[in-house]
Amino acid sequence: MNPLRWFSFSQISEAEIRAEIWRLGGRHQGEPLTGALEELKAPGLTRQRTDLLRAVVEQLRAA
């Protein structure tokens, strides 16, 4: 992983990632990974939101 991305992700707590997985699952019919990938395509995402969604994707793919 790119060291700069790791630094950015390190600012996101595990609790934030778990909470976002829960919310994504609710919004995307129980498919948080698909939801995160879809939401990453949306225009105008903030850097913080992008980092959180990427951290979610990374966590779900690792599981």
C-alpha cells in the first residue's frame, strides 16, 4: 500500500469503519462492499468521505 494512503487511513478508527459498514449495508440491501464501491464513483466526495469508503473497501476485501 502507498505510505501516504496508509497515513490517511490511520486517521480513521476501526469503530468508524464498522459503523460505516453497518450504514452501507442498510442503504445497499445488505451489500456494504458493493455500496462502498458505488458511492466511491459519486462526484464531489470529500477527501474524508473518500478515505472512509476506501478503508471500508479494504477492510471488507481483507475479510
